[in-house]
Amino acid sequence: MNERAARLPAEQDPRIPSEIWVLVSASFVIALGFGIVAPALPQFALSFDVSVTAATVVISSFAFMRLAFAPVSGRLVQKLGEQPVYITGLLIVAASTAACALAEDYWQLLTFRAIGGIGSTMFTVSAMGLVIRMAPPNKRGRVAGMYATSYLMGSISGPLIGALLVEFGLRVPFVIYAIALVIAAAVVFVSLRGSHLAKPEATHGAAMTLREALRKPTYRAALGSNFAFGGVIFGVRVAMVPLFVVEAMNRDAGLAGIALTVFAVGNALVLIVSGRLSDTYGRKRFVVLGLVVCGVSTMAMGLSENLLVFLLLSGIAGVGSGVMSPAQQAAVADVVGSKSRGGPVLATFQMVSDVGGVVGPVGAGLLAQHLSYAAAFGVTGLTMLLAAVGWLLVPNKSVSR
């Protein structure tokens, strides 16, 4: 197909289903709650008289279980359907979060938090499947931008609320998050219960296997760019920016938070617009553009000596991330299609991002320790550029839009 999307007459242009708005709202609540417990979690772990390293293990256990359980989540979606897996995942995280609030020692906290990672990957994979299935094909980029924006807004707002709730006790944020998740699960269940779009019968085609997806150049390129995305955006940005601001620029730690916020603002400003444009002008060009912008600005961040320049580059990197993210997700949605179920395909797509988020900070930390921060930012930015090359090699006829 030609990359340029065919424009439908206004009366034939399908609206975004209300079910998607429900999932977008739930995404905001989930991210908000995740951010609410973020300030309390390390402090809560330390309250059991353990080391800082042990406290960070509690945080890592969640990510590790997400990564380890992702293949199982994909198979569950393939067998049971997205809706029951989504609801079950939410309730597992709600139960584990409530259990964290009742934890009486470090090992209980560690166990309960790790179990939450299982539920997290269940609702993440199934939510992606539901969004792909229910979104009109000519609005997949726009829907991906909406979903990403809602999650980002929740992620930004959550820590601010969490910092206030900590004043009432370290267990309070966990209770609030657990209640919010139960409410979100109930709303999604009621809203999707009678929806023909959410029913498994809505998938008329055969389930797509991972082997089938890997034969498609677009999917292979998306795996590469999502690995880079996870490593640079979710890993290095969070891990390296605070260290660079404090150690290399000799600035207050609070300014590191401002740099992260500037990145998020740049991201949020373009997510919905770039998603809409990718529906009209094609996925590939926006993924490549976003990867190049994010990669080059990330490399330049390690060379900057002026705080204002560093903040500007952080914002530009956020814009690059916002340009590529909806188009990339929409491209994967185009591969799977709305008439088939692709649990393992979506789970693998998620996994490569999680792997990047684990490998990225460790590799960047070693580079910064043994070489320099410029080398750390340079190599991680280079991974984005290499991912862009992978997309440039994808034949235009292989990209649905």
C-alpha cells in the first residue's frame, strides 16, 4: 500500500469508539497511581532497616517480573482474550499494592511488589491488544498518541501527589493506589462488558504468531527502535540525567527533576499531533525523524556545559521521543491488524523495551565511570540513530501507511 493514508469522506470517517476513551482514562489512573507510590516505595523499604541496595532491589523486582512474565501474558491473551487478562492484571496489581501497605518486613514487601510486576505486564499487553483491535485503522496513530499522553500525564502528576501523601504515612500511598486500581478495573469491566468490539469474537482472522510477525520488516525495525526507546528514554534518561546534573555540572539535585520535567513537557506537546500526522502521511518518516532528533540531542546533552543548553536539549529529546512513539506503536498495530489476535507479538514488542530499560542504565553507568559522561550519552544516543537506519532499510511498500 501507499504510505499516504487514504482520506475518507467525513460521513464515512469512523469516530474513535467510547471504549478507547475508557482505556485512555484507565491508563491515566494507572500511571497516576504508579507515580503516587514512587516517592514512598524506597523510603518504605529503608524503614525495615535494610541497605540502599536492598531498597533498590524492591524497585527492580517489579521490572524484572514484568520482563520475565511477558511471554506468559502474551500466551494468556492469545488463549483467553484481552479483556479478562486486562481486568485480572489490574486486580493482581491492586491486591499486591494493598499487600505492600500491610507488609511487616522487607521480604514481604519485596515479594508483594514483585507479584505486582506480573499483573502489570498482563494489563499492558492486553491493553495494547484491545487498543489495536478497537481503533479505526486510519486513526491508529492518533489513538496511540492519546494513550501515551494520558499515561505521561499520570506519570508526571503522580509523584507530586505521592510526595504530599507521604506526609500522612508511608503506607497511605499504597492504599490509595490499590483503591484506585479496583475502581479502574470495575469501570473498565462495566464499560467493555457489553461491547462487541471488546469481545473475542471480534477477531475474525487467525491469531498471528511471533514467527509470522518476524517475517515482516516493519516489525523487525520496530523491535530495534523499541529496544533503543526503552534504553534511552526509560533507562538512561532517568538514571543518567540526575547524575550528570549533580556530578558533572555541580548543580542542585532539584534541577535534575526540572530537566526530566522539560523532557516530559516536550514529549507531551507533540504526542497527539504526531500520531494524527502519522495516520495521514505514514508511519516510517515520523519514526525515523523522531529517532534522529532524540538520538542527536541525547548525544549533545553529554557535551553541554551550560545548564540552559542542557535543559533545551532535554526538551528537544522529549519532542523527538513524542514524534516517534505513536507512529511506532501504530506501525506495530498495522502489522497485527484489527482482525487477528497477536498476544506473543505484542508481548515481545514490550519485552524489548523492558530489556533496553534494564541494559541501558547499566551500560551507560559503566561508560560514565570508566570513560566519561559524554561517552555514556554519546553511545546511548547512537543506539537511536542505529535504530533509525533499521527503519530506513524497511521498504516503503512494507509499511501499511
